[in-house]
Amino acid sequence: MNRTIQSALISVFYKDGLEPIVRKLNDLGVTIYSTGGTQTFIEQLGVPCRSVESVTSYPSILGGRVKTLHPKVFGGILARRDFEEDQKHVAEYEIPFLDLVIVDLYPFEETLKQTSEEKLIIEKVDIGGPSMIRAAAKNFKDVMVVAAKKDYAALEQLLDEQKGETTIEQRRAFAAKAFEVVAHYDVAISDYFNASVETGSFQLSAAPKQSLRYGENPHQAAAFYGNIDELFEKLNGKELSYNNLVDVDAACQLIAEFSNPTFAIIKHTNVCGIAERDNLLSAWENALAGDPESAFGGVLITNQTITAEVAQKISELFFEILAAPAFDEDALQILKSKKNRILLQQKQSFTPAREFKRILNGVLVQEADKTNYAAWKESGAHECSAAEKEDLTFANIVCKHLKSNAIALVKNKQLIGKGCGQTSRVDSLRQALEKARQFNFELKGAVMASDAFFPFDDCVRMAHEAGITAVIHPGGSMRDNDSIQFAKENGMAMVLTETRHFKH
């Protein structure tokens, strides 16, 4: 069922891209109705335009809060052309049919980024816009709706090629886009009002959409929804894949924990190498030394500027992605020598407020784990030395970012062994010890972190036998005293944090 556009209501915040559409509508003899700034814009183009006030016989009131909320406007949008009763009302109340509605929404999300002043934010909660968009989309059998400037080009092409005629399939497609625009807008407003309130439903709307080559595996279709450009500028390399994005997310959350020069290497969301040093080159060399085997093909991240000296060293390793807050120009020249190597300049630190995942027929939501430890209870044979305390704090952070069950072995703020994703904490420790020995680390004087309590003293015994001198864990086991007693009897420092860091 085709319809010919004979009248249009245009009321938009963003005018860029609108001029060619207005001119084409005028060339097609379409009657244009508008309000406020949009009307002024159209008239300045030399295109005739009827004010909405001339239709409603009602002025814009309340500082512009009420302009289009009137039965003659909504009657013109919602009237069904093939419904006899609607036709009677249109004739009786002198309601003009509106065949095309071009309306966008006040920039609510943009305003949130620019100010925290509630008065300004509230004024960007659009009322008339969403109402007109919904009305036009609902009546897609007769009305074409365009709800965002990103769709202006498609409308312009349609006007060019079809001379103002539209098919029902086209109108339905634009209606679907319109409902999506309004839904995203409503979720953004709801998130603002419910930021500190527990709601009864899970809502999330992320845009724009970026299609990915595939998902975790080549046979799985995938897409990313969100504005990654707010966090990164991609300086080189191919498009980020599904697995790349997952690893970069893990890397960003880890590096946000550190302020001193730190380098980390991520593989399958787990950190396999990390070190904190006085300079970046040393941090890189020590991070890589932690597990040079696993580092191959990894995601690299740092909180410092990449220099040419560091870039030269990094280039000796095959890696997928390097993220840093800045790159020296000569460093970029070195790193860009391989065209597929992804280089990301991180614009801002990233720490999510909440985490969620699909599960069963619903969604799990939780606050992000932003704590290192809630308590520092010295429970071993002696209080930790200053060096032990620094290493334990470092190890506990690293452990927090490993998949459970997790064990991290650290010496001089360098990860020298880790075990993660095991079904037994003992197995994780065995894995960590084996990693350390594989790369010839001296375990004497190292420290150990565990993401959860020790149900028995076996892990503490194994750590002591390997030469580890200090242990940090949350505590909370019915048999904590077994581990504490062993530490006291064998000269080990032990800290209980009262904070578990499961990461499933």
C-alpha cells in the first residue's frame, strides 16, 4: 500500500543535513508545518512553512515546554486514512493530515556528559518529541516517520528516487527505527533517575551498533553495542574482534588499579604477566619475564606513554593489541610497521559501575568489585615488612582479576606465577608454583594471594615448602585457625582481608 507525502511536520534539534530534505519536499509541493527554531531555519532557506500555532490556534507556552501537544497535531498524525470515523473527525475539527513526521529528541545523554546541574538536565527530557514519534510510528500504515538525523540521508534518497511516494514496507522499517530511538532515550532517562534507586526491572540500551567479523568462534554472528570511541582512539590495525573486546575490557579494569608505571599482559581475560616499576621499560621487561610463553599473541596495556625505546622492545614479541594513554611519534612509527597490529590510545580510565551477564531466562546484575581489602588483620608469626605489605597488596589486586579459583605469586611487585580457573585451590597453587619454576624464579621471599579462604592448611604448607614468606587471603573458613597456626609455627606472615574476590 503506497502513500504519497503531501504534508510534513518538521521539528528538530539538529538542523545539519536537513536543508536538502526541506528543498526536495518543497520541490514536490509538500506543505511543511514547523515550530520555533526549525521554522526559522526553513524560512531562511526561502521555503514556505506554516507554523503549528496557525493550525492549533494556540501559542507555544511555558517557555516552549508545550508547542505540539494538541489534538490537531496528534489527530493529523494518528488519523487512519481508510477509517471512516477518523475521516469524519478530521473534517469536523479541521485537522490537517500529516504524512511525514521528522522529529528528533532533545540531547539528553549529551547534556549528562556536559553538566551535573539538574535544572539543565531536566529541561532536556523531551515530552512532545517522543509523543509525536510514537504516534507517527504507530500509524506507519499511513505516515512516514524519521526520528534521528542519521536517517536523513535515507529519506533524501527515497524522496529523490520515488518522488514522495512511500511503500508500507519502507514506512514500517522507519517506524521500527523510530521506536528504537525512543526506547533508547527512555532508558537513558530512567537510568539517570534511578542511579541510586533499586528498580524492579533490568534495562539496558547501548548504541551505536558495530557488526563484528564473528563471535567467540567463526560460526557465531556477533555485534558490539556501545561507543568505544569514548574510551579509545584506534591508531593502527584491523577491526577489534569479539574476543579482542573482551580481553581489552579485562585489561582496562586491571590497569585502572595502578598509578605507578605498570605494564600488564592479558590472555583470555586473565593476566599472565604484570609488573610495577620506576620506569616503563623495566615494567615491560619484568611483566614479559613473568610468563613469556603465554604472552605470545596477548593483549598489552600500560598506564604510561609508550616511548621509542619501549616500542622497540615490545616489537620483538608478537601481540594482538597494545593500549596506552599516549604514544611518542617515533614509537608509533616502530609499532605501525605491522599493519594488523592494533594500537589503542586510551582516552580515560575505565572502571564499570556494575556488571551483568545473561543467565538462564534472565540477567544477573551486580556492583563492580572495586575493593582491594576491607581489613588488614596481621594473623601470622610476625607483622609484614614494608616490602611484604607492598607485594601482598599488589598480589591481592592481581588475584582479584584472575578467574577463580585464583592464586597469585608475587615478588618485588612482579607476577612470577599464577593459577586460575581451576576447580581446586590446591590445583591453582600447583599451577602457580609450576609456572614460577618453569621460568626460573626464586620463590624464597615471594608472597602468595588467594581470592578466597583456605578450607585446609594444605596451600599454606605448600607455599612454605616453596619458600613463600607471606600470605594474604580473606579468611572466613571454619578452619582458618589451622592455616593461621601453621603460619605462626613456621615464621610466615599472614594477612586476613575479610574481602573475597571470586571471579567466575
